[in-house]
Amino acid sequence: MKNKNRLQWWREAKFGMFIHWGLYSILGRGEWVMRQEDIPVNKYEQLAKKFNPEKFNADSIVKLAKKTGMKYIVITAKHHDGFAMFDSPSSSYDIVDMTPYGKDPMKQLAEACQREGIKLGFYYSQAQDWHAHTVGDDWVEKHSKGADPIISEEDRKEFKKYLNQKVKPQLKELLTQYGPVAIIWFDTPYFMNKDESKEIAQFVKNIQPDCLINDRIVSLYEFPEGIMETDYSSMGDDEIPAVVTESDWETPMTICNWWGYVNEKNNEWKDPKILLRYLIDIAAKEGNYLLNVGPTPEGIIPEKAIKRLNIIGEWMEVNGESIYNTKGNPFYNEFEWGTITRKPGKIYLHVLSYPENGIKLYGLKNSIKKIYLLADNVQEKLKYNHYFNKGINCNVLDLSLPKRLPDKYDTIIVIDINGDIDIEDILIQRPDNKIILNAPTANIHQGKKDSLIQITPSGVIDNWLYKEDWVDWSFKVLKPGNYKVELVMRSKSWYKNRWDIGHKIKLQLAGREFIFTDKDSKKIKESEFQELKVISIGRLKISEAKKYTLTLLPQKISTENGWGLRLQSVNLIPE
Ligand code: H79
């Protein structure tokens, strides 16, 4: 079994600062500039001569993180460009040997973090290294079929040499020069086979057993089951799962259009309100938020980033209790007005938009001690009605809100209860009468011995490759009526061919049966890497308020690219 004790601090922390800082910062066009602009190695190396971040002040950065409510920092010790931002005795391509600055910023950060009680982790690009030519420049494109690169035996030898001669010595330095390291944050595990991933992971654990490692040490495309040595999973860059996901996960998030510093001419900043919403949304889905800043070549965090962090920090100062050490939304549903976090004795309602009709919760069984606004020092009681409704056979909480809410971003309403939350253990129709059957709430039935069908950390039913595999959901309908049935599929990320097309599926519900294909569907672009497809299946009448089961039985699954059917939800929308 995995040792989960070492994750305790990380689970409580919920919020960390990512820092991308390196030679690329000088050019101000993001951390991929060397590759994107095809800068030759010898020319890129020259940047080191200009790197003199005299304004770098570890204390002020750590204090900023702390003031923002962040509990840990992860900084790029070495990014894909291969340049070590720390004192690396095993390499001359490092900040101490190559730059006029000549000092080790990681040492300063480690000391400042110790003083402030903030955990420090290092990002280390273990596979891509555009300076060690073996895994450099053209490798990704040369070997990539749009998926993970395949490499020749000869290249594999070179890669191993690089792992032994650069990666291991540098990891050892990072793990012995700076005291306890909270996390080694690996990235893009291109080229790595399972043995190599395990070897590097074990190498870290042998030196510092309590150092956490994320799962980007292993290619989850090649080895979907992962390896034991990893402690938590990284979502895709900027990716937030669609639904509550109970594994240990973290979303790395940019604050603007790149990770590394982007100068005034090229940058686009995210709206602070959206950045705060991501924090809340991620907590409500039971994950951690690793929000990135890119210091300038002088070593300071840009004003516009600080402004955004300050807005989040001010909110956290009042409302942090609803984020730290919480669990996610226990209802199997989202709400029109916002979302929920919780811990024993407390339920936190995050009101993100004012609900004109008040707030309704179905299925809460605990007796309620008190309901009040978190921002209200005197904790004046809010009026509510909590009762069992015989007509629909369900507990109902009706809550009316004050006319004005104190926080313009997210007002927290606290429900004090006894002990852990106790809700009806079945998916209940939402208060807005939609019925959303999300992937993680499905019962999965493996139809073959070698079935791989599973629910991914990002909340998708994935590796659904055989028509013998099937799924169903049980749920409680409160409001009989006519419903529109639709199915939502999610694309694979990163890969050029994101979809397998040509599925045929049977859906059974309330004595009706629909057979449909993915031919007629509406595509929705979610991000650069993610697309959804919505298939309208048909209409049906649900005549009673009671428990129903919906079953999906594939008749044909297309696996042209190896993805199969990737399902996010089945939605029943009242008409
Ligand atoms: O460190 C940050 C990124 O630089 C790194 N992960 C985060 C945490 C990362 N490395 N690779 N990738 C992310 C994925 C590759 C993205 C690419 Fe592109 C899409 C490479 C080429 C197309 C984005 C757009 C980067 C260059 C152009």
C-alpha cells in the first residue's frame, strides 16, 4: 500500500504557488521560447551571461505566497531548456557557474521557506532536456505520432545515459543541498518506459522517503495503471475535472498565457475573479490548486500577478476556513448558485451567484445546529426550514438569504451540523430539476477478463474498448415529467486524433430503449486540448417520483486510435 501519511500536509494545504523562472525569462515569451523559435543550443546558452536577477528576494516571494494563502511553493529547478537554476556541482550549465549573478536562488528560497513555514518543492524536467542533445530539440517531433514518442534502441541507450549522468546526479543535489524537499514535480514523461520511471521515482524516495512525487514521472498513456511510487496525480496543465474526484490530485494553472515570464507586449492575464473561482471549484472537487507566477529576469513577480494574488489573498483571509483541509461537494450534483466544501461539523455553501429563489438542498439527513455567514463576526442566524417531505420521500432544506451578500466574489454560508455529513446515498434530481449522471457516479461492469474500463481521475469513463463492458446509474426522480436525453463524450487531450468515431450504443430507462450513434453530435470546445461532443438521444416521459436505473449497453465501440468510448455524463433535461 502507498504511504498516505506523508500526503497529510498536502491534503490540508489545498493551495500552492508554482514558479517558472529560468533563462527563458530574459526573452519574455514564455518557457517554450527555445523550441518555438528554434534557438540553437549555443545561442541559447549565451542568455546565461545576461542573467543577473539582482532584485530577486526570496523572502518577499515567500511572504507573498503566504499572504495569498498558499502553503507550498514549487519552483522550476530545471525546465525543458536544461539549465539548472540551482548550484549543480555535476553540471557546468547552471546558474552559479554560468551567470554574472553566481548565487543559488534555491538556497535562498529554501531558507526563506523554512523561516515562514512554507513547504518547498522542485520542478524537474526529467525527460525533455533540450540542452542534453540526446533528448533534445527534435526528439519530440521526430518520434511523435501525435502521441508519446517511440524511440529506437540506440536512442534508448542515449536516453539512459542522460538519466544516469544528468538526471540522477542533479536530483541527488536537489535532495541533499536544501533540507527537506516537499515535492519533486516531474513533467512530460516522454520516452520513459516503466522501468525508467520506477527507477527515477525510487531514486528520489531512497534519498528522501517523505518527498512527494507527482505522476508525471510515468506515461499514463503507456501505463494507465501508473506506478506505486507516485503520491498524487497532476491534472493536465490548466485542466479541472468535470466533477468531484476523490483521488489525490492537483491542477497546475497559469495566471496568464504562459508559465514563464511574458513581457508587456505579449501577455494576456486571466481575470482575478476567474482565478479565485478555480480555487473554489478545485477545492469543491477535492483537489489542490497550484497557481503559477513567472518572475521577470530581474527576479521579481510582475505587478499584475501580485494584484491577482492579493485579491485571492484577501478573500482567503476571511474565507480560508472553507478551503483548507476540506473535502469536496458531497452531493452528486452541482448547483446553479455555486458549490460546496465541507469538514466534520461544517458544510460550506459557496454562493457564487445570487439565487433569486433561495437555496434548496435535497437529501441532507443531519440535524442542523445553526446556519450563518462566515464573514459575519456575530454569526447572526439565517432562517431555514429543514423537513422531511413525504410527497417526494426526501429531506429538504429551504434556506432564504439576506438581500445583499457580503462578498462580491463568493459569500460562504456555514451550516453547523453534528459530526460528518450524512446525506441520502443516492443521486437525487437537482433542485433545478436537471438529472446529471456523471461518470464517477456510474456503476461500471467489466464484461471481459481483460477489460480496462475505468473512471479516470479527471472524471471520465475511459478505456471503454469492448462492447461487453457496460455501465448503469441509479437515481431518484422527484419531479415526474418529460425529459430530453443527451449523452456527453469527452475527447482525449494532447493527441492529434482526439476522437474515435463510429460507436453504437443502446440506452435503457423507464421501460424505453434508444439505440443511437455518435454521428449526429454537437461539438463544444472546452480548451485548446479538450472538446466535448453532445449527442441528442431522444425524449421520454418519467411518470413517477421514485428510483430509476439507466443502463448503457454498447453495441459497437470504435477503437481506431485506441481511445474507444470516453464518456462524461448522461443528462436528463426537463422540458
Ligand atoms: O512547465 C509547464 C509547461 O512548459 C510544461 N508543463 C507545464 C507545467 C509543458 N511541457 N510540455 N507541455 C507542457 C505540453 C506541450 C505543449 C505543446 Fe506547445 C503544445 C508543445 C507544442 C504544442 C505550447 C504551445 C507549448 C508550445 C506551443
